[in-house]
Amino acid sequence: MIIIKLVSLLKEKNISQREFARRTGIRHPTISEMCLNKVKSLPVENLDKICVELDCELSDIIEYRKEPLE
């Protein structure tokens, strides 16, 4: 399972989703979907904008977790 950790990064830096959308040029609904882990795709261009704006690495945004066996 791929986890997008954007919501915790925004909280850590005290930036609202709307403000972050304004700063990056990424649509607010897309930011919201990322924060809810409901986004269907992650364009490399958006990942680059996020890393630049938050001064972070890609690994700070995305995490892979093995799903538990059922």
C-alpha cells in the first residue's frame, strides 16, 4: 500500500491545504485527495513542486507499507 504523508507535512509546517495549493499551483481538490490518500495518480511534476515547496525528499511524502495478510 502506498501512503501519502502530505497531510502530516502540512500540519508540521502549519500550512493549510488551500494555501499550499496556491503556492504550488496544484489544484486544491488534488491536494485534498492526496491528503486523504484517495488520489489515483501522482504526476512527477506535482511531486517535484511539493518537494520544492516543502524543502523535502520524495521519501518524506510517499511511503510503502506492506498490506497485512488476511
